[in-house]
Amino acid sequence: MKHQIPGYLCLSDMLDQDLSAYEYFQTLPPDVREALKREDGVTNFDELQARAKHLSEAGLPGDLSAF
């Protein structure tokens, strides 16, 4: 039976290994990127998108409506 890893170790690990996640992350407003780096609990692409949306809706500057 093949063991599947549920995600990456941390945000920086995911950004280093997942080109799609890295490209998406680079399109985010700087304040959202910094907030995500401080949290560093994001371990997969779905979490990255959800956290970015949440941070945007919480009032951080930047428009993520295109995402």
C-alpha cells in the first residue's frame, strides 16, 4: 500500500516544491503574502487559496477577486 503525504511541511516547503503554488503566491498582494508567511501553517494549495481569500476578506489591502 502506497503511503500518501497529506501536504507539505510548511508554506516555504510547498513554495519550493510546487510551481503552481509558487506562481499563485507571487500574484498575491504583498500584505497577504507577508501574513501567510507569518502564519506558516499552510501545507497544501487548497489551504493557500482559502487562507489568502480569508485574509483578503478580513480587510487586508489588495484585491483577490480575480482568484
